[in-house]
Amino acid sequence: MKEKQKKATFTLPESLLNKLRIYADEEKIPSANAAVREAIEQYITALEEEEFAREMDKAANDPEFIKDIEEAEKDFAYADAEMSRRMPKW
């Protein structure tokens, strides 16, 4: 299902907006709106990936997190070994 759209107003340098319109007129992009939406999506994705990387770095140095991971590995060691024996060799 398509996500609900909402209009928003942003201020952009005129030269940037003109370039977007030219690209849209030349059909190099679907529309100026589509280009702005895609750019914002990519920017937010990059921010989220950076945040995730920071959280993983933090976790990698957290003794409690490391302890939990080691316990989970130990708990699943038998199941992991059993599954690896059943997997075909490459």
C-alpha cells in the first residue's frame, strides 16, 4: 500500500530548483518533487546507518552485551553444529 503523502514547503536556492526543473523537463528525473523526495530518503537512510554503526560500536565494547552474545552462542552451539552437518558441502 502506498504511504500517505503530505505537502510540505521547503526553501531551496533558486539555482538548485532551476536545475531540478531542467532535469525534469529533459526527463532525466521524473519530477523535481521526486528528486527531492529521493534525496531526503537517501539522506535519512545514511543517518540511520550511521546511528546503527555507532550503536554497534558501543555494543562491541559493552561487557554485558558481549556476555549475552557469548551465552547465546553457547546455548545454540548444539543446534548450529547439527545444522552445519546437514548442510551440503560446496
